[in-house]
Amino acid sequence: MTAFLQFVLTPLTSEASWVEEQSWRYLSEDGSYKQDDWLTDAAGKTYYFDHDGRMVTGWLDLPSDDTENAPVTYFFDNNGVMVKGLCEIGGRLYLFNDDGSLCTGSQSIEGIELLFGKDGAEIPSELRGLAKAYDDNGNIIREAGESAYKFPTYLLTSLVFFTGAVLFISINRRKGLTETSFITAAVFMSSLPLLLDYIIYGHDLTFQLNRILGITASLKSGMFPARLNGFTFNGYGYADPVFYPNLFIYIPAVLFGIGVSFTASVHIFLILINAASALSMYYCGKRIFGSVQAGCISSILYTLSIYRLLNEYTRAAYGELLAMVFIPLAVCGLYELFYGDEKKWPLLVAAFTGIFQSHLISTVLTALGCFIFGIISIRRLSDRKRLMALIKVCVFTFLLNLWTLIPLIQYMFSGIDTSVLQFKAEDNSVPVSMFFDIFPDASGNTPSPLKDLSSAMPMSLGLGMLSGIFILIFLICRNRSRLEGYSKALRLLCAGILLMLISSSLFPWELLVKIPLISTVCSYIQFPWRLQTYSACFLSLACGFGFVKLMEGKRSIYVYGLPLLLTLISSQYYIGQVLNQEASVWTENDVSASISNMEYLYPGTDTSKAKGNTFSKGVVVTGISNNGFSITLNYEPGIQENNEQNSDERYIEVPLFYYPNYIAEDENGNRLELRKGSSNVIRVMIPDNDDGSGWMHVYYKEPLMWRIMEIISFITFAGLIIYEGKNYLKGSGYYAKKRADLEA
């Protein structure tokens, strides 16, 4: 009866009240604490209580009523009161609606026009003028958020550029200049959006820019190599560098760190990718067909291929875009290993390493492709030299990537959630009709046979590629017996078309995903249209050969001019739309620290709690110093602490997400126990023999094993450089000349 009166009747007769337990909580009349709920008091002040019942201060993101929209952002002052109207936070100006939600875009305040970025902060006036424009009469000619640059008609620009290139090359006929000029033209035309003063919007742009800023922040905090992202989720630490290899992302990160503007750093990085892709395909085409012309045309088609441009601009998929630099080298390396000069096995090591360090999904797809190719060509391994070369490729690729592979394996088996990366492949295939779109749109979302294609992103082959396919098929049917190298081109053509069909809705994905193991692999590949990464490579090579044979005997200006002109028609239509897209990022301040897909976190992590708060039980934090992933703090006994509370567990939760390899030490250098705290932040346990006051240091430290792997990978890299250097000198006749000089 006593228990009944205490736990049932008493709450029914109690009054609602505020309760202070380390942080403020609100006890409702029914005896329960408010959790995940709002409170508006008699004075009209609004508060919010999290899932632990604690009053929220600082920033808060809550899901929108419309699941398709981004979370709604609020801000609460130090007293927990929801902020409304115009206010300054952290030196930047923000505007909140009457319901407390954060405003973005163009806003009028007392007749003054202000523009707020996607993170809610006001865009500085010197940039605001670029994002909104008026004519001489004061009439608006461009709404805020539109492109600050209007590009002329795509076809006219293509013709003008093409004519200028023809005149230049006609005047200068020096050896090698023609190929260099046309490849440079392709790189330049693919890079036009990178000459803007801002970064245009792409699907994965926020995530990719977070990776860049994260590495910069990690390097500045003293972490090298960067194992955690020091920018995403307000510096709480994010493990995307472990799960998403970022070797090449160091380029823009270091550029930004040494003082280059953020936009310029990203654009320089992408221009380098465009140039590297062009050179990679040129080398591949030249080696496989033994023709400089075939290499040049293949490079033009590949550099301006719609799918490659799609990854660069519409999707902002920098990882897959980087992988496309090395895929032609992988194709060339496989050809050399099985059918050419097996001594070029280091080329395949470099290609596999580049793909792995760029994009893990592309790594899986490449491995599957290599396995199939190896089975088809297995008879070639009867040659002992080729078999030994293959073994060298496997061993040196493994050793060269140990520094990334071992941390990845450790974290994959630590319980971190990656299920968010899984998609239904059968729902994301491409309707075949999209491949034949000559004038592709630059915007849109993932295409699907279940959705309206009017809002789908482009999957077109482009006029240049389509023309090359028809030309090659025509030539093979007409002159099959007389075409030198036709068998290589035919195999490449068949492989490219086959991969396109597999990525399309014609392929029975619904039946394939019913097989358990295959279903898992398909779900992590996510989208069948990723196969166009390889289809674009194969078709560029095959079509390059077709154009060469079509124009055989003609002047090089015509040989290269036709494919370039055909390719520009589709690619510049796409580029023209990209240039008129919304301006997304002007400076690093426009990049949100939050990302939509919260992969690489432990299950149950609430990223909205990543606001720099420190929570404790049994003790009170009196001082804290934060330097990236290193936190030093002082603490004292709690005000309400008594002997009964001393027997309970005492802890401090620090503003860092929990990952393996964090260490906590007290002032005597003794290790303190770490656990996963609320929302999976680091919880440092206070020892029972502690008097309740002290000092602790929490920091991230790489295991010795990781450091050993880094040394092994570096030694392997240095050894390969020396090996290739000696081969180069030997091939150039350096040693023979040196020997002759000594004999003389």
C-alpha cells in the first residue's frame, strides 16, 4: 500500500516544477520528466528537453514534418530560451522565424534586404551583390541563389572555340602539338564551371567539402595522417577518413591550409582530375592500339563523356570521379600483364592503388571485373613470367595500401553502422532510352524505372560516343578482314555495351537480388548505373579506334576535329546548364558541418547533440581546453554530492564521438576507463578512489600496429619508385652511355 501511494497517488497530486540535476529538467504534474518535448511557460518563453530530459541550450536540429525536407534548426540561449528574430551568434548574423525555425535565403527586415546562406548565416555584403543583381532601373534580373554567371549559347561557344583551335593548329604544325592542343581543349571545355568564383551545387557536395575541411582541421590539430575528420559535426570527430580513403583529398586540404581560398582549392583539385583523366586515357589508348591518334581521340571522348561530367558537377561524387582517373590505367595494365609487356606490372599496382585510395565501391567493382577478365584469360598465365608478374601485382598492391587497409578492417569490425550505405539496386537501374539523349539536362536525381524521368539526372552517352559506336559497327561490318586491331576494338565495344545493358532496366535485377550473398554485394554497390564508370572507359577506347579508321589517311586536323566537335555538342549543352545552376558555396563558411547520411557512426548516435556540450555525473567541470581531438579539463565534486552518490558511477562526457584508439589519462599519467556515453560520445569514468577533483587529458593516439603499417607502405612506395627509375634509365640508354664514357 505504501509503494502504491508513493508511485501512483503522489504524482497525481504533485505540481509541475523545474529540477536542477547537473542540468535543468522539468518535472511534469504526472511525475515524469519532459523528454523530447517542448515547454512554453506563462511568460511565453519556449524551451526544449532532449531524450534524457535535459534542457537544451545552443543549436538543435529536429526532423521536419515532411520527411523529404531537411531538419529544422533552432537555437536556445544559455537560459534554454528559444531565440526568435535577428541575432548574432559566434560573430555571424542569423534570422529566426516566429516559431523559432532558422531562416535561409533572401529576407527583408525593415526594408533592408539580407541574404542568408544554407547554414542560416548572413552572406557578407561583398558576396551578396554577386548572388543578386538589378538592372539600371532597379528591376531584379536574377533571384538570390541563381548563378552569378550567364553562359552564352552552348553551340555558338563550341563552334567559336572549335574554329579557334583549328586555326591555331593549322598555323602550328610542330610534332606533338596537335595532340597536345586537342587534349588541352577537351580539358579546358570540361573545366569551364571551375572558372567561376563559387562552387555550384551537387548531390554529395556537402559531404565532399566536409572531407576536405575535415582533413585541413585534423592536420592543423597535429593529426597526420588524418584518421578522423575534424570539421564534420562541429569537430566531434568523424571516421570518414578511415572508411573513405582520402589520400588525394589532401591536395585541396593542404592548398586551403596554406592560404589558397577554399573555392580555388577545390577548383584546382578538380582541374587536376580532369587533366589526369585525359592523360590517363591517352596513354591507355596509345598503348592498347599502338596509335597516338587513337589515344588522343579516346582521351577527348573520355574527358568530355557525360557520365564523367555528371560525377564532377551534378553528383559532386569526387571519389568516383577520382577513380575514373585510374580505371584506364587498370585496363592498360591488365592488357600489358596478359597480352603485352608483363614487365610493366608496376602500372597495374599504381592503378589498383589509385582506385582503392579514391573510392571503395569502385574498388569492389574493379576487383570483380579483374576476376572475370582473369578467368577468361587464364591460359595466358601458363607463361611463368606473366604469373610471377601477377603475383608481384598482388603483393605490392597489398603492401602499398596496408596503411589504409588495416585501420579500415579494424573499424569495420568495431560495431560501427554502415547499413545506411545499402540501397535497393533493383530500384535504381536506368531506362534504356536515357542513353540516347543527345541534349542531357545537368540537374535531377537518381533515375529509376519506378519514377518520372522528367526529374532524373542525365545518363546519356552523348553525340560523340553514340556516333563512334555506329561508326565502329559500320566499319567492322564492312571491312572486318582488313581492319588492323579490330578484334581489340570489338571486344571493348562489346564490354562497354554489355555493362550499359546490365546497368539498365532490361537486366533482371529483381531475380539477382534474391540470391543472399549477391543481394548484399548489390546493396552496397547501391546503383547499377555505377557500371557506366567502366562502360565510358571501354566505349571511349573502342570509339577512338573507330574514328581513327574512319579518317585514316586524312590530315590530323580532321581526324581529331570531327570527334571533338561531335562530343562538344552534347557536353557543352550539359556544361551550359551547369554554369547557370545555383551558386552553392562561396567560401568555407558556407559549408555546413552536418551531413544527411550518418554512416560510419555507432548505432543510436544523435548528431544533433554535437553542439560542444560537456555533461557530467557526480562531478562538475570547472575548465576545459579543446585542441581538435585533444581535450584537457578540470573537475570538482558536485554541489549536491553525498556519501550515497559517491557510491554511484561518476563520469564526464566530452564533446567527441566515441571511436577506438582514444585514450584518457589523469594528472599522474594513469589510464582512465572510456565508454560510450549518451548519443555515443566519449564517457570518461572517474575512479572510485578519486576524491572528486582533478585533471584529465583525452586524446586520440594511433596504435603501434598502424604506425608499422605506414612504414611498410612507405618503404614499398620508395622501392617501387627506385625500381621504376632504374628501368627508365635503362630504357633510355643512360647506363649504356655511362659505361661507354667510362670505357672511353
